[in-house]
Amino acid sequence: MRVVHIKNPGQREACLARLCAESYGHEAGLRPLATFAGTLGVLIEQEAARVLALVDDHSRPVALALLVLDERGSSMTVMLLAELDQEPPGVARPAERLVAELAQKAPLRVDARDAEQEARFREAGISRWLDGKAGVRIGLGPRHPASSLEDLPRALTFDEAAVIQSFKQDRQQFDDYKARFIRGLEAFPATL
């Protein structure tokens, strides 16, 4: 097992498309496409996001994550995380394993929306927890510098509603991102 930072633009785009599709599911409307477009057009463009994969011993991706820098550049937040179907089954709990590996190497933050997510992140070695807004629990990896909610810088982001609105106003932009998204899904690499 190893973690791969996907730097090749074609592979990164394909992995991001798959990550968005896996994270939101097939009935999510425009949200996967808006996240794909916003991440590529804003966060990747500003070098504020990274797509990473956990690969098995045969270099096959088994889990994907999107990490986004905070506004100070001092830590990274897991924005999207997904396990990939494996045939034959090989790695137990690959998403947790990816988070555990990342937490040991980077100042990592995770947001848990429910007790089940928090339990999964705790199993991955995230042991410091803060109470965030709207019931969100914020987990900090061992290398994260914050010690309280006040110390916690905001993760960089983009306005998802604005991306969707731009799709409605600019059909060509919508069609371009949709084609890139579909191409990415079709070109998802078997190995990294």
C-alpha cells in the first residue's frame, strides 16, 4: 500500500471525476459536476487542492481523497473521500487507511457530519475532536497545529451555487465541463 499524489493533469481530472461521482452518487443532480468544475477551475488552478489515491501492491487505486489547503496554507482538509470497488477484494477499509496515512504525513483536518463518520475517522487515527457549527465534529490529525476552534483556519473553497448559476448562464461552459467529466470517468486509470 502507498499513497500517490496525482500530478498528471489527465489522471488528476479522471480521478477527480470518479471521486465526485463516488462521493455524491448517481442521483445527485448537478452537484458532482459543480464540485468537479469548481475544484478544477478554482482550487487546482490556485494550487490549493490535491487529489490523492491509496493504491494496492499492484498500483491499482482503492481509495481517493481531495485535500484542500486552508487560507493560511498551514493545514489540509479532506473535502471528499471515497472507496473504490475492488475486484477481487484486497484492502480492508481503504478510505480509513488513506486518511490514516495522510494524517501521519500532513497537518490533516476532517469534518464528521454524524457519529458513524466520526467513528470511522477515529479508527483512522484522528483522535483530537472539536465541536463545529451545525453539529459538525472537526477532527484533527496528530500533525495539525490548531489546539482550539479559534486557532482553526478556514479551508479554501469555491461558491458551488455560483458555479451552478454560471452553468445556467453559459451553456458552452456547462457542456465543456460535462464532456470533461464524462471523459474523466471513461479514462479512469486502472493503475497509478
